Amino acid sequence: MSQPAATFELIVIGAGINGAAIAREAALAGVKVLVVERGDVGGGTSSASSRLIHGGLRYLEYLELGLVYESLHERERLLRLAPHLVAPLELVIPVYRGARRPRWQIGVGLALYDLLSIGRSVPGRTMLRRDQLLARMPGLNSNELVGGASYYDGQVRYPERLVVENLLDAVANGAVLRTRARVTRVCVDSGRAVGVEWQAADGASGGAAAPLIVNAAGPWVDEVLGPIQHTRLLGGTKGSHVIVPPFPGAPRTGVYVEAAADGRPFFILPWNDLLLIGTTDERFDGDAEAAAIDAHEIAYLTSETERVFPAAAGLAARLLYTHTGVRPLPWQPRGATGAITRRHVIRRHRAARGLYSVVGGKLTTHRALAEDVLRKIRGELPRPISGHPTRTRPLPGALDAPARDALLAEIGARLGPAQAQRLWHVYGSAAVEIATLALRPDLAVQLDAISGVLVAELVYSIEREWAVTLEDLLQRRCMAGLCADFGVGAARGAAAALVRLGIWDAARAATELDAYRALAARHYVAASVLVAL
Ligand SMILES: Cc1cc2nc3c(=O)[nH]c(=O)nc-3n(C[C@H](O)[C@H](O)[C@H](O)COP(=O)(O)OP(=O)(O)OC[C@H]3O[C@@H](n4cnc5c(N)ncnc54)[C@H](O)[C@@H]3O)c2cc1C
């Protein structure tokens, strides 16, 4: 390494949901851990998912019983340990004549799903006759409709905040987080991993030493390994979503339905007062950072939705924005993408002892994956570790129902009930700190009417949550970027407020706005919306 390096017991590469969870698990076990992230926390795949905390009903077709069982139990934990972020979501499965999966098969799958989620807090399945289904969902296409079923899973409105909270807990327990530092080399000496080198966003290089390194770089795992690993570990598949405003007769529950074009099931999900529709699943070999939705994916998702809900006609013209990510799945060159296992694997590298790579891993199972990593490396840690603290430990923002109600009453009395609810669902218990900051009149100003975000939130996230850019702030902290206008309305207000507060100068604000405009264009935000930027 080029300069004397700080020494840690464990270095985690990547601060997506999995890196964040590993750091939390390790820090709580007393391990001296450093997390190195090349961009912002949660800026990779973790912010491009379907936002479901689910067992994965579809995986039963591939007899992934272990994965479904684990996921369903992690779902239950997250509902309990992160109630501000994760909520139960009802999903309805309409079945049409000629479907690949007939109604009886769905019934069997859901019975097994219920069995595997024994001890759950959410309701079990209900089989629905055609008339019952139409009474519940009048907007549904009734043509060739046979009947259907309803079941429950979990939804995390903001996985971005799940990443932030895992890291807040990790750092509160001694972890060190270094963002905007791309690991350029895993250093190996005599067959042992000894540390990493990185290049920071400002061009400076640096490094750190540790006898244990976990590569949790999501779809970039192979890139991080470079020459250490000659065979490919990952074979990513691209998945896209379109985000649209609710149409007349839009479902209030999630809908999980087979696409007519290829028989793949896809989701139409009520989310954030909008509809999140996805996903596609296509092999992807390019740079995951450049992955974007294609015209044929938009056509597939919108036309399939219009088929199920005829009143949605003309959906493509009402598209608000899109999200695309690359699933970090194990390399499996042949077969259907849907058949590639969603189970995670922790790979130990023989060419660099002490180095491990995380292959796969769903949002839902991040905590269990972190436990698996700690179990794997336990024997190489300098002192014994025991216990499983995260099994019962709430995320930092979690509160029980009486404490939550007290928080909502307190903040609601000052800022109004809607604002109190919004702050709770973004920051959990830390909403009180935001409300306290907002006692200052200049920090109580709202950025715009759509998001309702307060200037206080920007200050809080810059000071306490490692936010640096406008994109970090809007997309992954205050969540204005997930509103109907992609945060375009909030962007100007945010930049102006940070200039007024002396945190940015005018040139920085202009650069940030330019970068945000480019980001919005990449997410297909309409030119008519972008003019406001
Ligand atoms: C379309 C789609 C839908 C999905 N839906 C769901 C769902 O509904 N439910 C569910 O449970 N799961 C879902 N998933 C899966 C889930 O989102 C991912 O498996 C999970 O987010 C992966 O997290 P990660 O931390 O491993 O990777 P990432 O979130 O990609 O994090 C990896 C991090 O490593 C960083 N990094 C990369 N290279 C370097 C480097 N050289 N140096 C430092 N840092 C580096 C990146 O910047 C990134 O932040 C979905 C995935 C996709 C793509």
C-alpha cells in the first residue's frame, strides 16, 4: 500500500443493504470494522428493488423451501424490528383461463407459504371466487377471469432508509464508514488478504489494513476481485420498474399476475401514493451502473398492466419515472433467468485467505445473510464472539406502538398530523430530532408542496447521515426523490436553502442541480417536468 494504513479487524467493501447489515452485525459483536463504499450508501441495487419484504411465493416453483422459510421468518422480524419502515401488504393474484399456473396450483403454493410462515403476524391466504375478486377489485379485467387468491407479504417503502439505519447502528457501535472511496485493489500478501486500496472521489488515494475482508459489492463483486478470481462468480439480471400515478379503479392492494406475453408473474404495487410496476428479468453483462430501462421493457410492463386493468389504457404516456437495477445472482449461463437461485452464497477465496465474497442476497434476507457471514469468519476473528444480537434488536428508528403514538402526537401538535406521519415513516424515532431542528424558523421551511420536506431534514442528513450531494439527499435520505415528480420540485428549494445556510456556494448548487437533472433524465422523467429544474 502507498501509505501507512489504518488497521481494522474486518473491512467490508460496499454499503448496500448487505454490506450495511454485515457491518452492523460485526460491530455489535465487538469487531473493529471499516466499511468502504465507492458512492453513497444504498445507491446500488438496494434502491432499485420491488421493495417487497417477502418470502418469494415464486421460489416455491423451484422448490427453494429453505430460502422461502428463511425469508418469511426475516419478513416477520422486520415487521417487528422496523415498524416505521416495513408494513404488511395484501397481494391479490387474479387467475385467467389458460394461465401457466392454474388456480389449484396457486392454492397449493399459498398453503405451503402459510405453512412455512408458521407463527406469522399477518393474515393467511384466502381463495377468491371470480365474483368475490371482482367485488373487491372492480377495475380488474373480467374477461376470462377464473378467480384468484389473496395473501400477505411485507413492503418496505424506503429500502434506502433501511440501509441508512443499519449503518447508523453499525457506526453507533464502533464501525467506521468511508463513502465515496472506490476500492481499486484487494491487497494480498503470501496468499493472505491484508487490506484494500481505494481511490476517493476527489482523486486522493488511500487504504486500510485488515486480516479479514468481505466483498459485498453487489453486482460489482467480480470487478472488485479482479485478478484474484479467474472464474466468474456473478451473472447479473437486469430488472426494471415503471412508476405511474394511480389510474381509475387502480388496486389498493398489490396485484401479482402472470404476464400474457411470457407467463412470468409481475407486480402492480400501491406504493408511496403511486403505483410501482415491475419487474423484468433479463441477462445483463454490461456495467451495472449504466443499466437503464429499455423501450421494450416499458412496453411490456405498461401493456401487461393495461391488459389486467383496462382503465389504465395509455399508461406509457403517464409514466412518471423508472428504476432499473442488476440482481447480483450467481453465474448460471443457461436456462431461464427466473430459475436462477435467489439464495445467497458466501464464497471463501483460496487465493486470498481471509477474503470472502457475497454472491446474491435479497433485501429481505440481509440480516440473516449478515449472520451467515459472521458465522463463516468467526474462527478467524481475534476473540470469540457469541450470540445473535440482531435477531431481537430493533433498528435505531423503531418504537413500540405507544411510543410511536406519543411521537406522532407531539410532532403532530407542532407540524400537523400529515407531516408527523411522513417524518415517522422516513426517520422513525429520529423524527423528534428533525422536529426540534425545525423550531428554527429558517429550518422549518418546506422545500415544496409535493414532498413536504423541511430544510431541517437536509441539515440533519448532512450532519448525521453522511449525505453529500443533492442526489443523496433527495433520493436516499428525505425521500423527496421518490415523489411523483422525482423530487424535481424539491431540488431547487433544497439547493437554494443550502446556499442560504452557507453549506453550499452558488457554483456548487448549480453543479448539483445539473447532476440531478441528468439523473432525472436517466430515469425517464418527462421533459415537461424537468423544465422546473
Ligand atoms: C429489479 C429488482 C427487484 C428486486 N426486488 C426485490 C424485492 O422486492 N425484495 C427483495 O428482498 N429483494 C429484491 N431484489 C434483490 C435486492 O434488491 C438485492 O439483492 C440487494 O439489494 C443487493 O444488495 P447488495 O448490498 O448486495 O448490493 P448493492 O445494493 O448493489 O450494494 C453494493 C454496493 O457496493 C458498492 N461498490 C461497488 N463496487 C465498489 C468498490 N469497488 N468499492 C467500494 N464500493 C463498491 C456499490 O456502490 C453499492 O453501493 C431486487 C433486485 C432487483 C434488481
